[in-house]
Amino acid sequence: MQQIHPTAIIEDGAVLGENVKIGPYCMVGPKVTLGDDVELVSHVVIAGRTAIGARTKVFPFASLGHQPQDLKFSGEDTLLEIGEDNQIREHATMNPGTAGGGGVTRVGNGGLFMMGTHVGHDCIVGNNVILANNATLAGHVEVEDFVIFGGLSAVRQWCRVGSHAIVGGLTGVEFDVIPYGSVIGDRARLAGLNLIGLKRRNFSREEIHALRGAYKEVFNSEEGTLRSRAEAVRTKYAEFEGVQTMTSFMLEDEKRRFCTPRNNGE
């Protein structure tokens, strides 16, 4: 059974699933869809063509689906899609896509978006992603699964962050972060692999050993180019899925730049 507080405003056209809970002073626009068991705690504003998946919980003063922070936006009918089982905490903001960026901002399942976090227009965010307090993603950022962002970190527009990576607090990301990587610094530099995260997610010792070997050969060598070294370890560690994931990410587009260690000139 739906539970809607009498002070909440639900505009005609909004679609509400089973057992939705909407608390005091929430506003839900006419093009919004809320899945089963979604909860809006209080003072939540959801606008535009926004769809929120089942069991997602949104906390006070979050603002979802208002127009993108892009001066080129001229009222196009674009989307914000949020998956299932997310927690979206106080003062978080998520913007829909733009016509020039594909028209959709998409957030996966099982994420935690802490206080004051921001997901900009046309971002694609995977599953089980965590943004700590005041972490921000600029427009067109792509984040793969199981990434963690420390508090007050920021990612520049068009960057990619690979799966299982970790971005330290107060870190500014200007270039792509490899899968399984750990980056820190006011201008992000690669500081090794996210070994704690890999162990917590039950990567085998053999897989971790292969990733460490591949990492050293790619980033701690001066022979050839970064791309040629990635190609070499891709062949050498062909039987290890993690190394294949990392090198596929690096070789996808030869024009991409990556966060590298401080002692690496590339």
C-alpha cells in the first residue's frame, strides 16, 4: 500500500509503484516514475523525465531530474534513469542528459550517493558505486562497477573510471583511471592497485598476483610506450580476466590519456 504524506505534492501523470512511501513536503513531477518500495523521506524534489528503480531510498533535500547545468541545454526532453536499491543521501543532485550527449544520464543499482554528491548530465554510472560526501562527477563521465570515490573528490568531464578503482578524498581526476587502480592527489596520480578492494571482493591470489605483475610492467617500465606495454601484458597474461579487463580499457581508444604514477612521464 502506498503511503503519501498529505503535504507532499504528486503531479498528475506521475507513476507510482506498489508500497511507495513519500514523506512530508516532497514534490514529484508529472513525468516521474517511481518503482516498487521506493521511499522519499521528506523535502525531496524529483522533476523531469526521471525513473527511479525499486527499493531506492532518497533522503531530505535531494534534487533529482532538474535541467542540466549546461548552457547549451534548451529544454530537450531528456532522461534521468536511476536503478534499484540505491541510497541517495541529503542534498545530492543528479541531472538528466542533454541532446548532445546522448540524452540520458544513467545510474545503476546498489549505489550509495552520500551527502552533497553530484552526478552531472550524460553520466553513465555502474552498479555498486559509492560517492562519499561532496564527491562530484562532471558531465559525460563514465564510471564502471564497484568504484569508490572519497569525500570532496571531483572528476572532470568526459573522463572514465574503470571497475573496482578507488579515488582518494580531495582528489581531482583529469584523465582516465584504469580498472583496479588507486589514485590520489589534488591532480590525480596513480598510486598502485586497489588491493584492499580486490581482496574484499574475493579476487583470487593468482588474479591479484597477475594484476600486480601487469601493473608493474605497464607503469614501472620506460621501454616503449604506455600503449605498447599494455599490448604486451595483454598477451603475456592472456588467461587472467582482470588483466584483460584492465588492458581492454587502456587500448579501447588510442587518444585517451590516463592517470599515471608520479615517476612516469606519460
